[in-house]
Amino acid sequence: MTRPRLLLRLEGAAAAAAALLVYFHYGHPWWLLVLLILAPDLTFLGYLGGPRIGAAFYNAAHTYTVPVALAAIGDFTPSGAAIAVALVWIVHVGGDRALGYGLKYPTAFKHTHLERV
């Protein structure tokens, strides 16, 4: 494993662990975590439209951009539900990165920015 790949995996693990700690620190329910943890993977259905569409759907749900924005909105509104969903989403994305699942290239599902899976 090359050093940048290792760093990206460690970064994902750190993000997932931090989000999980914050999630439980603020008393969000465990059942919501269980219910939503795999929700971002529903974007795999985009691959029914081909690899380009599938990669676009998958990547939209597997970056930190939307859940971090959702957490900020939840903080300003204030909405504990938005924050809880955002934290679960961050746990998912970080966990994927830690396991080596990166953002997808439009060529094929197995072509990611981290490695070929």
C-alpha cells in the first residue's frame, strides 16, 4: 500500500470514529444508526443506468460535502435529526474510505480513487 493510500484510509477511519463518538456523546439513538448506516449505498441503483450515471450517483452520496453541510444546517436551525443523519452519513463515508472503497471513476464500478476493488 502506498503512503497516500494509507493516509486516506486512516483519515476515513478517523472521520468515522469521530462522527461515531459525537453521535453517541449527544445521545442519538443506536437504532437510527443501524437503520441509516447503509442508506448511502442505495445509490448503487444508479448503476442500472450504466457506469457513468452510477458513478455520479455513488460519488454524490460518498463525499463528506453533503453530510457536513447537513450538519451545519442542523446546527444553525437547530435540528437534532439533521445532525444525527449527517453523523451517520459521515460514519458511512469514513468507514468506506477506511476499507478502501473510494470514489468511483465513470469507467467501471471497481475503478476508485483509492484502489481497484
